[in-house]
Amino acid sequence: MSNELKFENEEFQMVVFKLADEEYAVPISLVQEIIMPQKTTHLPKAPSFIEGVINLRGHIIPIVDGWNIFNLSVSEQSNDTRIIVIELESHAIGLVVDSVSEVVNLESKNVEPTPIDSEENSFIQGIGKYKNRLLILLDLTNFLNVQETESLHSTVKIAKNIINAKKQVEVTSVDTKVLK
């Protein structure tokens, strides 16, 4: 299995974020928006990497714990903590990160292949060199394995069913009050 670099342009834009003490970058084209942390609705028996779901302007967004999914020591949220909302396989997910620092223009000549090639890090596209810093370049379309992706889709379906059930109860409650 080879992590071939998918950088077709000479220069491309990446959103840089931190988890623990490492800097990561994702293509700006995958990022829908960056938001402040919100209270999540926890779902019973959800996988450990899913913190819960949020309702973002009428859309149910599962929130993925960046520390957990990248096997890092759990960190406390701070004022810098953000959620990066990313489009994956026509579904949006939120990735909790320690901070989002900037958008950088990275030249393909400053990208090196990953030094370790394995199934577990197939989502790492390369290492970017930017202003005396090393950025771990991620392909988030591959960062969840098949089982995790199925769990994520299942979690969204459950959350939508719960929300629809709550709406039905609210409508029934309103109808009952109107009838009185």
C-alpha cells in the first residue's frame, strides 16, 4: 500500500490545526466551516471516537474527537478549541481540534512522502515543509476505516430518528394544547 501524493497543482491551500503538540493540515476544499465548540447530544452506545452530535442550522453533524481518533492523549478543551466541519462522502462531520491557526499556501515542491507506509496511516498524504515547520498533511477522506465510517453513518441515522421523534412529540403536545 503506497501513500501517493495527490497534489496536482504547484501550490495549494491548506487549513492548519493543532492536536496535542503536532500541526496538521487539510485541503481547504474539504472544510465547510470552522466553529466554536458546542454542547453535543450524546448518543447511547455510540463509538468512543464520537463525542455526540450537534444541530448546525438544521443539519445533524456527528462530532469526532480528534484526540481519540488520532490515538493521542486526551486534552482539555480551551478557548482555542475549534470544530472543523468537513465534507466526507456527502456527509458533514465535525472534527474537534486544539486550535486552528491559519490557511497556508503550500508548494508541492515542499511536500515529502510519509516516512512510514502502513494501513493505519493511509490518511497521511505527506509531510509539508512550511516556514521552518513540519505539517502532517491529511487526506480526511481516508481517516476513518470502514467500520468507523459505518458507525458514523449509523450514529447520524439514530440522531435524526431521535430528533424526528422529539419533533413529533412537540407537534402532538402543541395539537393537544390547541384542542383544549
